[in-house]
Amino acid sequence: MSERVIKNNRAPLILLSFNLFIVMVGIGLVIPILPFYIDKFGADARTLGLLVAVFAFMQFLLAPVWGRLSDKIGRKPLITIGLFGFAIAEFIFAYASGLWMLFLSRILAGTFGSALMPTAMAYVSDVTSSEKRGQGMGIMGAAMGLGIVVGPGLGGWLAEYDLSLPFLVAGVAATIAGILSVIILPESYPKHSRETDAQDSAGEKRDNQFVTMYKALKSPVGFLLILVFIMSFGLANFQSIFGYYTMERYNYNPSEVGLIILIVGLVGTVVQGVLVGRMTKRFGEERVVTSALLISSFGFVLMTLATNFTTVLLTTCIFFLGNSLLRPSLNSFISKLAGNRQGLVMGLNNSFLSLGNVAGPILAGIFFEINIHIPYLFGACIMLFGLIVTKLWISKRAHKIEVSS
């Protein structure tokens, strides 16, 4: 690794943060608009669920592939390919004339979005020292979090002018980010480093993604990875159908949906930035995780009882409060049990997260066609199930520790 790159890493980190922000805005702005957009094509909630799920499925399948490819050809090519590919996907969505084009767009967005994100994280590892790596990852995480919060509000506002406009704006922004990356972004993983690392890792046997996930279920963090799936399933179940739910029940427009998601996203950001650390320090990860599961389940039920904009906003905030407490405290718990296998376990964490993002929207769309409240009531049941089995797992784990000591 070049010492020069480490010393002058501020500009690349700023550019990478902008890149990730753009992609997450592009992902976020879809949430309030998609139900209204597909309505033009006569599609139903089941189709909506599939459109959301196919994006996550492509990420699940291809993120490991792109990661290995970046080790072979470098980070910069993958980052620029990801940005230009994502831009093309947004333009296709904006000018779609049939449902097949919407599916093509989501497939491409998931494919190229999955090239950008893990490669950007690898880039940060390349250009930061071990002491500064956490700070660099934090900057990337903040950019992604800000993008997913700003996206729905921006998308809802732009959709008031034209439903296609948000996707055009996202496509233009991704194109500009790609051009800047080609011109400005230096390669962080030069050819000689790739060749050296390839020789060092030669002969290592790698299981495919599904085998690795199956083996992980038998490890000390296996149960927590199942809990990651449950958490991801619940959030994806909510996000994928929320716009359709409010359109059908309250006759909301994209800007109203976007405003609600923007506000609850800000609440979630504050909770993660301020409350989680203090609560886990005071009560421990186990109590915070179980409390978050209970709050999330409670929030799901309350959302079906809301009658106006204020109560919709309030009940949605309660759900997001639980989910925002759950994700970082669960990640912290997993990290503590991972030991010296942080990279592997966090990669598996992402795989189970992606699977939840696939399953949640599909089932939400199917259940919505039966009754509009069922997706949220089913989500509450899933969270309650997670709470019960977590309590049992914690009790069993405590007993083992007591016996061994």
C-alpha cells in the first residue's frame, strides 16, 4: 500500500462518500414513488414486492463476486462501472414503457449497486491506517445513512412535478459521480499489490456463499445471524409496502409518503447516533436487542390503528425507534462473538441481511393482496417470534456459561 495514498486520503474519501450518498439517495427515492409509478402500468402490490425483492436478490448474489473481482483488477474500475451502471438503470426506469423495463432497471440497479458498495469499503481499507480505519468506515456509513434518509423526501418532492423526474435526477447525479471518479479518483490497490496478495492467497479453498452461510448457522453467532434475517425481513416488509398501504388506505400522494419516511429516517438516525451507545453501555446488548424486538412488534400493530397523518407519523416512528435500536446493538453483539473473524462474520451478516430484504417484500406483496393489514400483523408476529426465541437463546447461553465456570 502506498504511503502517499494514506497521507492524502481526504479527497478520495470525500469523493467516495459522495458516490455512496448518490447511490443511497437513488435507492431511497424509490420507496415513496414506486407504488404510484407501477400503478401507471396496472400492476398490483405483489408486483411491487417483486420489484423491491429483485434488487436485493441481485445484491445478495453478486456482492461477493464484485468483491473478488476488485481484488483482481483494482477498486477504481469497479467503482466507476458501478456508478455508470446504476445511472443507466435509473434512466431505464424513468423512460420505462412496460413492466419488463422496470424489472430490468431494478436488476441492473441491484447488480451495479452491489459493485459499488463493497468496493468502496475495500477502498477505505486500502487508503487508511488501522488506527484511522474506523473513522473512514464511519464517514462512509454516515454518507449512506444520510442518502437513505434524504432520498425518500427528495423523491416525493420531485415526483410532484413528474413521477419520472426523481429517477432522471438520480441518473444524472450518478453519471456526474462516475465522471469525477474516472478523472479524480486514484487507484488504491495497485497492480503489484494485487499480484503479491494473489500469490499469498493462492491455494486457499473458498466455499460458495450458500455453503458458508449454512456453516455459519452452526457457529457461535449462528442464532444472531438468524436474528439479522428477522430484523431485515421486518424492515423490508414495512418499507416495501408502506407507500402502497398509505395510497390505498389514506389516499396519500408521493410527497406525503416521502415526508413521513424522511422524518422517521431522521428519528432513526438520531436514535442510532445518540441512544444506542448509551443504552448498550448501561443495559448490555442482550436487553437492548430484546427491548427493540418488542418495540418493533408493538409498532407494527399500532400502524394498523392509525387514522390520520399525525397518528401515522407517530406509529411509524415507534416502529423505526425499535428497528433503529435493534440493528446497531445486534451488530455489536455479533462483533463481540466474532472474535478474530470480524471480516468473515460481517460479510455473512450482510448476506443474511440481503436475504431478509428479498423475503420481506415478496411476502408483504402477497399478503397485501389478501388484506392490506396482514403484512404489518405478520411482521409483528415475526418480531414477537424473534423476541421469544432470543429470550430462550439468552437463557440457554447464560446457563452454559454458568456451568462452564
